[in-house]
Amino acid sequence: MALTANYILKATDGDSAEDSVVHDASGIITVDGTSTQSAEVRLAEDTDNGTNYLGVKPPAAVTASKTFVLPDGDGTANQVLETDGSLTLSWATKLENLVEDTTPQLGGNLDLNSNVITGLEIGTDVLAQQTIGIADDNLLEVDDADAADNDYAKFTANGLEGREYSEVRTDLGLVIGTDVLAEQTIGIADDNLVEMDDADAADDDYAKFTANGLEGRSYAEVKTDLSLENVDNTSDATKNAASVSLTNKTIAAESNTITPYTEVLSASHTLSAAECYGGVYYVDGAATLTLPAIAAGMQITVYTVGAVAISIDPNASDLIVLDGTAGGDGKKITNTSTAGDVAVLTYYGATGWYASTNTWTMEA
């Protein structure tokens, strides 16, 4: 029976609201699934042979609707249907033997599953096609039945020979001991060998050349050797510090001069702690010198060059005792008109400075 446009076959359960097969005006036949399974098309065998059939059905859940286009005509024997990824099917010859593919490529790891790849007969066939010997692109054979793990390889006319550590030393003439000493001169001279001549040499010792070799010397022994017993082991940080405490030590200038730090200032300047240990400042312009927090050993000297207004401003928590009179914390002293005047400020305990001046005044 031919199906006309919009011809509908109803469900066999008599439910008139559920259409099973629909043939619409565009020539599309739709076979509906049910709520429990996807649709299935069954093609029955010849009734004389029985009631068996072949069925085709989609999966229960389809991600997106697809219509596949069949190829035109039949393929050749043993061909299979393949897709081009765009819903068009065609006949293709399946690959039954890797020999047919002259450029095979693996899409992942090749698991041999404890098998071997045949046809790679390393041995007589390969050697027959290769030149053996020490030359570019040649093969080298192992020519040592006793070669072992961790041996070194030595080129020979017949290939590679395994050599133990002791054999390599012998090959290179590096057998340390009597043989070397017999061939070398011991002593302090160019190209000679130097022996250790100190059974007590220890880690971090210094080496001292002696007539008999090298002797280990400790730090204290080196100081004695150099007559530096009175020199402290002082770090660079301590030597470069603004203040260094000397106990029972004397700094002797001898024929030299110990010159204090001096600087000419023409504008306001904030002194660092390092600049307040013996610093001498010549001020030739109106300026304010701001002092750091007081610390033991500090002393500065300020000279006025010209009749200019100069102020010395202590730290907010320090005071200045000006010629015996104490000011309040943070109160500065000022010179406004006297050229050539000098103010010497020294450490006066944790509370502040003592200032010895001529015509300086204290801030009210």
C-alpha cells in the first residue's frame, strides 16, 4: 500500500493520541519511539523461511539529529562504509595488513604485549650491510668478553673494549704511589709535587709551605706567624661602624694625622647617626641642622661662616643643655648674626646633648 502525504499509522495499543509512523508531505517517514525505548525498524525474512528479521534502531538517547547520506551504488568486495565526518558515507577499503600502508603513523603508544617486532634481525644481516671500524658512520662491535657494568670504553682496532677504573689509571700512567713519587721531584719549585707534612692538619686550617711540604696552620698560629697577636678578629661591620668600643687599647697616630669628618653646608641638612661621631660642619648659609636620636659617643662641631641664621634642631625626644641651661624636648638652639661662632654638642646622657657655645640662644 502506497503512503500518501501525512499518512499516519496509529499505535497498536489503540492509543489514538500516539502516532507510531508518520509520512509527511516532504517525503520523510518518521518512526516514533516510546517512553521506554527508542524506535526500531524491523525487516522480516521471507515468510516461507520463518519469522526472523533484522532490526535497526538508534541509541536510547541521541545527542543531536543526524541524517546520513548513503553512497551511490555498491562497493567492491571487502569494502566497508566510512564517514567523512560530515554525514556522507562512502565505500572504503579496510586496512587488513600494515604492509599495505607505506607510511603508517601511531596515534598512541604501541603495546607489544610481551611480543616482538619481527623483521629487525640485528646480527649477521645488519653487519653484512655495515662497515665495522673506527670511522664516521661505521658500527663498532664490543671486543671484550669481560666488559662489565661501570666499565669505561676503550677504542681498539677491533671495536670497543671494556676497561676497569684501575686499568684506565694504568693506561693513562696515573698509578698514584711509589711510581709517581719516583718520577717526580718533591719540594717547593715549579712543576714539583708538594707533600703534606703535618699529621695534625685539620678542616679550615691554612696551608703553610715548609721545606718538607705543606703544614696545616690554625687561625691563631697564622696570627702568630704574622706577628698579629694584638689584632682583634674584628668583622667589617664592626670596623665600619659609626662607633666602636675600645677596651684597654690605644690609637697611636705616630707621624700620621687623625682627621675628623668635615663638611661644608649651605642649606638645611638632616644628619645621620654616622655623621654625629666627631663630625665638623661649616655652615655658610641659612640652614637648619636636624639631629638624630642621641646615642653614646656622639659629638658634632658647628662653625658659622658669615652672619647667617643657623638652627640646630634635636630629635623630638631629646633636649639640649645650652651652656648649663636645659631646654625642653625638641627645643632647638639658634645663632642669627655672629660670624665665626662655634657650637660643640656632645652626648649628655640618654636625655640629650650638652652644647657649649658663644652667642647661641634657646628656643622658647
